[in-house]
Amino acid sequence: MGGLWLASSALREIGWKRRQRWLQSLPFALERYVEAVGEDLAEELVVSIRFAARAPSQKHMREVVAAAELSPSLSLRRGDHRHGIVLHSKLTYDSENGFGRLGQRRVLVWLHALTDKVLLVVHADYPISSVRLSWE
């Protein structure tokens, strides 16, 4: 039994180190990532993006978000700061499809897809200084 615990602990440590390297490789700060995947999940994840200079137009952001085809999807609104945009995602599936709340593993995968398909794509033309994740 002790061997299984050690193996499980070692795998978690490897996964954590891999995530730390991934976070450090990003060209912007991804704030509250650990809390976002480790906290009790609420219904809505808020992704607040702060740009280094000007933010892209809402039209451009909608096009990037639509092209990403994330599921669950994102809604968009202008941030409190003139260089900011806030994305919201309801992290519950439609009950008609028989899906419930996302588990932590699915949230982790979804956050990586969001980063690769939306944040890094937008960052190429509109440099992002930081992204903050929070649950509502």
C-alpha cells in the first residue's frame, strides 16, 4: 500500500513541476492559476485580461474566441481598465446533454486550451501583461 502512495505522490510532483515550467514559459503572468484549478469549483470562471498597451476590439476578440471552439464557451465584456477585457465561462454544461459540472481535471485541460487557442493568439498582436483567473 505504501508503494502506491509513493508512486502517486511522485506522479503528482512530476505533474506539478511540468505545470510550473509551463506557467514560467508563458509571455505573460497567469495569476491565480493554482487557485483556479485547486479551489472548489463555482459556476462561472472569470478571465480578466490586462493588455500592455491597447486592447483589441471586441469584434477581434469575438472572432478569436469563436475560432477557438472552446466548450464550454466564453462570453466577453470590456474590462474595468481601458486596457482590459474580461471573459466569462459558465463551467456547467447544458443539462439537456446530460453533462454536469466540470471536474478539476477538465478545468485544467480547458484552461490550457484557453491559453493556447485564445490568449497566446491574441498576445501575438496585442501583448498581454497579465491574466487573472477567479471563480464567481
